[in-house]
Amino acid sequence: MPETSRTDQPELFTWEFAADPYPAYAWLREHAPVHRTTLPSGVEAWLVTRYADARQALADSRLSKNPVHHSEQAHRSGRVGIPGERQADLMTHLLNIDPPDHTRLRRLVSKAFTPRRVAEFEPRVQQLTDRLIDSFAGRGTADLIHEFAFPLPIYAICDLLGVPPEDQDDFRDWAGMMIRHHGGQRGGVGRAVKRMRGYLAELIHRKRADLGDDLISGLIRASDHGEHLTENEAAAMAFILLFAGFETTVNLIGNGLYALLRNPGQRALLQESLARGESGLLETGIEELLRYDGPVELATWRFATRPLVIGGVEIPVGDPVLVVLAAADRDPARFADENTLDLARTDNPHLGFGHGIHYCIGAPLARLEGRATLATLLTRLPDLALDADPADLRWRGGLIMRGLRELPVAFTPQADVPPPPGRDDIA
């Protein structure tokens, strides 16, 4: 096992680490690629940082997603998994189960979450993008996290799920409690999850009497045609699609824009490509932004069900394993010029959406939202510039996700934009 007690070993999970974890991950890849550490919650877990090891671990059936294979007390107290999900009876979703239940549920969700449905959703995403930009384009300044990246995926996913417009602000408030949980009231995440669970149960009952073309109606149809989807499973699936699809998209947009603002040469190439009406650089660029500084820093929890070896290190039964996607996607053994943003990179099998049977089912929607938002912002606000010292920016605390708390920008105010929309107009 690589030596991990050297005095030059970087400190993990500090505020300085959160701002730029990549030097620490480079050290781990070289000196301790499979590293046992104590997390801020007090749970001990293995961090996997090399690309080849990460791909192995993400696809290894001996690593279970079900927290039953770890400490019941740790999960009940919220130290592993999503805080409050057990108390709200929302455990039976794709991030917490293994085959054969995972196979059954993913097949059902795939029937409702089809490529056709995502493609048909593109005009709505574009409409939301334009209306949110309209709300600040005439001002010349904005916080692109709170005014743009945060509300857009909430409204988009609510539309996809079939949440009525008059209820979507409640979802925005609950999501805000979850994304700000490290700086909010104690127990706020659990309360938000419980309220969301109650609402989803009520919405499923309403949908049964009036099915539509939305995702929740699709889940109900599947359960009503002999596919054995329980109401708890339907609520849990709707919850995780919102929870997992929301913050990841906030971070994809925020991190992606920040990377472009810090790399003006690459940003200029993309704007020139968009001005010519080309889409190729935008498509490869989204993949590169996912690799370079993606929205998910560590893959969600896995637990060893049998003894296994990763990177030459023996992992005991019951131990948690966290695959560090951010480290694997900058592994020089797999990616040339790993610390360079190259929007034209084509050899790019990044792990930003995971790998194996738990590959992100919402990846097509996230890509769509990423393309629409970046292209529209860079076209409508061509002189967009960072309006803060990068050293003053703060990253949200947390273990799994990686995202900015705010992203202040300045630009030439746009004339002749519609008045800022009201909340009803956006929703």
C-alpha cells in the first residue's frame, strides 16, 4: 500500500481545499491512489483517485449502493447518504439500490425518461433560459448562480415531472434549503425532504385521477400495468430525479461559465464558433467542462459487500468507498494536458456522469441544459466578465457536489429587453 503518512501530504476538506482540490488530488494519485481517510462527518472511507481504478470501482458489483451494507447508525444520523431520506421513506431510488431492484426501477424510469421526451423539452429549456436572462440583461450585472443557474433546472425538472406551475415555487424553496444546508438552520435539509415527500405523495394521488404526458404520470402508468412500482418507489424516484438533477445542473452551468471566464482564449473560440452557426465545439466543449471541473466531485456512496482489491489495496467488507471523479478526470495517465481546458478535446471518456449501471439517467437533459445556457449567455452577453476577485469566491461545502456559492458578472447592459418577468411568467 502506498505510503500516506508523509509530512507533505495535503490536508483534505478545508476551505482552501474546496477552492482548488486538484493539487491535493494530484498528490493522492501519485502517492496514495486508494487512500483511507476520515471524512468531516467522522465516517472513515476509501478515496479512489486514479482513472483506471475509478472505472473499475464504478462498475464493480461487489460495491453496493445500498447503505444496509454499512452502519445503520451512520445512515440514520445523516452521515452517509442524503440527510432525511430514511425518515421520509425515500430510500428506494436508483442511488440506493442494487440489481435486481435497480434493473427493474431503471427500466421503468427509462420508459418515462426517453430521448424523445428530452428532445421535445428543448424549446422549454430555451424559453426558460431567455426569460431568466431577460430579468437581468438590462442591468449590466448579475449573480449567475442565484439569478440563473439555480432557478433554471428547478423549473425545468418541475415541468418534466409534471409539478403544476403554482406549486413550483415551493420546490424552489425546498431545493434552496437542500443546496444551502451547510450554512442554514440545523435540520433544514431533513425538513425540506419531509415536506417534499408529503407533496409528492399528494401529487401522485392527484395524477392517478388525471394522467398527463409528464414523468410522474409515466411512472404511474408503469406501475398500473403490472410493472410493480409501488407508490413509495414512485415518490422516491421523483425525489431523486429532482434532487440529483437539480444541483448537478446548477454546478454544471456555474462551474462551466467560471471555467470559460478564467480561460478567455477558449471562450473566444467558442463564441466565434457559435457566431458561425456551428455546434461541434459546443458539443465537445460541454464534455470538456464536465471533465475539467465537473459538478460532481465524488461519486455517491458505495459499500464493500465482499473483500476486494482496488489499485492493489484490500478493501474490507462494509467499508465505504468514494470514487473521486474530479481526480480521475484529471489523471495524466488517461488525459493529455490534464490541467488544460481544451474545448475541442475529442478523446474524452470522462466520468462526469459516472460509469456502469449507475450512469446518470438524466445525462441527456443535463447536456441539453448546458448547451442551451452557455450558447445563449455567450451570444446575448458577449462581453460577459467576472465581477469579483477569484480569490474571494466561495465554494459550497459538501462532500459529493462541487459548485460555487455565487458567480458575480458584469456586461454591457442590453437595451430593448422585456421587463423582468414575474415569478408566474417564469414558472
